[in-house]
Amino acid sequence: MKQDLFALFSLVKSSTTKAILNKKFLIVLLAVFFLSAVMGYVAAQDLERLEEGSDLMDFFVISFFLPLMCMIFGSSLIRDEIEDRSITHVLTAPISRTKMYMGYYISVFIVSIFAAWLILTSGFVTFFGILGVDMEAVRIYFDIVSIVAFGTLVYSSLFVLVSIVIERSLYFGLFYVFIWEGFVGSLPGNIKLVSIRHYLRSIGKELMEHGSISRYGAASGMGASIITLFILTAVLLLLGMILFREKEFP
Amino acid sequence: MNEFVVSARNLSKWYGDVIGLNSLNIGLPRGITGIVGPNGAGKSTLFKLATGMIKPNKGSITVMGEDPWLNHDLMKRIGFCPDYDNLSDYSTGKRYLYQVGALHGSRNEELKQRVKKTARDVGARDFLNKDIDTYSQGMRQRLKLAGALLHDPDLLFLDEPLSGADPQARKDLIELIKDLHEEKEHDILVSSHVLSEIERMTSEIALLYKGRVIASGDISEVRGLIDKHPHNIVIDGVRKNALAKRLIDQNYVVSVGFEDNRRKMIVEVEKPDEFFQQIASLVNQTETEVFEMYSRDDNLQAVFDYLVGGGKR
């Protein structure tokens, strides 16, 4: 058991390191510069500090960079290893397939949450650094961090699953992030209930006191949203484990 | 332990319309066994089935008495060196081995010692700290071999371990594989499409062709089968006409022909052993000057063509 856990830890460590050292991580750094620049520019416009700060982080981090980061790392980690065949030494290690899958999921979760946190923090520091930090601003920051954590949990499970099912998982990811979450998720009516973003914004409505997220009209209850996201994560993980367990690597 | 390290019963594997293995029946004994066959014979498919990377469509395979599919405990006892390059280019050899060792549950001082010992055993110590993308093919093969050996498995699967290596590296790797069995007592299944290379490692072989075993056992028995089939022997030299006339009278010669602007004489013989016993005296008697003489059928493809053709040419 101890040896199993150590092997799992080794898989998480090596996969996480590999993802961070990958060229794809440059996208994170670009996003950091981009968001810092935008937040700095907006801050210089002398707007309503807490409202605008909250809205910008809601728009850029929760709705855009969070699913984007999970999509980039989730859809490529296992898929890249399958394609360059470096997964062979993992498959021939004495670790069960379900633990292997969990190892990859944990790696994607760590890298994605780190990337999203880096982007969020850079934007926050730039914006509130210029306009002034107080306890309200710090609270907005931690509220967004909580939503990012929930979001990473579920988006990672979705994109890791997609990566083992679809060969061109990046295209699916782009479709999902921009069309489904971005467009379908903002349509009126109940169709938004099938987007992850809806539940994240519903949690945000309960947590936050500033910005349009705090006035999100179509929100589901916080408890129901958290339970929905947990159940969705569990179902996606279970499905991924079953498919990975049965997957052949010719 | 089971009599055979690997057993297959009616084992079939197909990929869409392509057949990888076709009702294969085989029992591979302990020691070193060579799996020989041309490209597409099913060697790599057999290894992937044996290491649990793919599952059979029909039939069964056991490795040391156990089903390898989803059997992660079995992985402690086997090591796999694939025929493809599975090394990450942005890592050093040392990092790769530490990662492989950690996945097998080894750590700290034990892992350090294992990496050191295995690198020494496979002759990879000198280049272990260099980036993998600077490695030659021979170095890559050694590193892959070290990865397969690191956890000291009972049984090693080496899929085309000599492919791409230069002649010196091939020679060294052959010696290394022999040592792994003779000194470290690993059982080894090694594949190649070059019979002569396998012959230098072991006398126990299995010939695969189009997903089936067409001959297996001691190499001399298989060679016996090969020797029974007509050989095409090429003779290059001058004053060959006299030799041709004498050869056509011999009862073991089927036909004599010429090619390459009459530069080369092709002799089809039914009993190669008799031909090789008598050719020296015939050359002397006819005063033929021979520059070169070789059997065109020593290549593996000709052997397979003969064996699968039931002896008909």
C-alpha cells in the first residue's frame, strides 16, 4: 500500500514537472502579462474599484482563463504521452490503471490551479496595487480563488476524460470553452444549467458582494451548485477511470 | 514456476482489418528465446499482449502462469524494452531512470544504488547525465534496456533491441543480452528480423510469419527445415561455363542459369549440404576462378517463403 502510494506520488510529481516544463506553460506566462496589462489599464481609468475589479476577474479568470488552462493541460497531458509513447513506462509499472488515471488527474489539477492562480494573482496585484488594497479587495481575491478551485476540480476531470476518448481533444476543448461555456452558457433559459460556468457563477453569487456575479439572476442555490459540481466531477472521474482501464495502447 | 515463461493458446489480435496475430499457439521456455520474423509478422503485437498493453481479441496468453491484462502485480516481475522510442527528449538519462525506478516503488538510497548499478551493467554510466536528445541510437537502446532492467525483473521482453544501432553497438548489445541471462539469470524474450543476430544470442527460436508460429525450437532443427528446401546459390567468377556443365549433371542440382550479363551464375540445388561438400573439387577440376559464392536464401524472407509455402517454390 505504502509502495503504491509512493509510486502514485512519483507519477504525479513527474507528470506535473513535465507539464510545467512544457512549452505550453509559456501560454500561462503570456496570459499573466496580458491580464496584468489589461487590469493595469482599467485601473488607470478611475472606475468603481471593487465593482470593476470583481467583474474583470469574473470575466477573465472564471469565464475565460480557468477553462482555458484546464483545457490546455487536461487535454494534452495523457494525450501527448500516448502520442510520443512515453506512457509505456507508466503502463508497465506496477500501478493499477485506475491509480494511473488518478495520478494524471491530480497532475492536471495541480498545474491548472497553479496556472489559474498565477494569472488571477497577477491581475489582482496590478489592479488593486494601483487602486489600493483593503479587506474588501482581499475578500474578492479569496472568493475568486475558491471558485477557481471548484472550477479546476470539475474542468480538469472533463478534459482529462476527453483526452483519452478523442484523439484531437484540443479541438473539442476549444469548442467546449468558447462555444459551449462561452456562448451556450450565456443564453437565456434553462440551457445554461448544462454549463459548468453557471454553477460556478451561482457559487460566486452567494460568496461575493461586488460585481455582476453578485447579482447573477439565474443562479441555482449554493449548496445545490456545490453538490452538482462534486457529483459531476465524480461521474467524470469514474467514467475516465473505466475507459482508461479498458483502453489498449497498440 | 510454470514450465513456460510465456504461453499462448489460439491467441488472435487484430486491428480493424489488419491481423496482428492469428490463432497463435506457442510455449516459450526459460532462458533466452529469439522471436524472429519479418516486419508485420506479429512480434511486437505478441510483446504488447504479454506486457498487458493490449488485450487479445480471441484466445489467451499467460506470462509466468498469469494473465497480463490489467495485472499490475505481474509488472514487478517483467521488464519491457519496446521497439519504438519512448524516451522524453527534454530529460536526461538519469532523470528517466529515476522516474522509472520511482514508478516501481524504489526510492532514496535504494533507487540511487539501483540506477548506478543498472547503468553500469548496461554500459550507460558515461552518458547518463547528458540530455537524451543528444544520444545516439545505441545509447538510446542501452537506456531503454536500463529502464527495463532497473527493478530487476525475472523476465525481460526486448523488442528489436538492436534496431538502428551501429555494428559495434550491435555487437556490444548482443554480448550484454547474453550476459543478462548467463550472469544475472534473467529469462529473456528478444525479437529481431535478422536471424543471424538472434543466432548469436541463443539457440532457441520461434519463427513468426503473418501472425502465426511457423517453426519453433532449437535453431538447428529449424535450420534442418531450411536446409531441406532448394537453395539458390550465386557464383561470381570467370570460366564458369565448364563448371555449369559439370553442375547440371549432378543429381542434387535442379537448374543452372545466368544473370547480370552472365556475370553471375545461379545454381538451384535440392540438397545444399551435398552441393557444399562437392563444390570445391568441382571448381578445382574445371579450373574455375570463383570471386564470390553465397546462398541467396540465407535471408530470412526466403526461409519464410519456403516454410509457409509448404516446401513448394
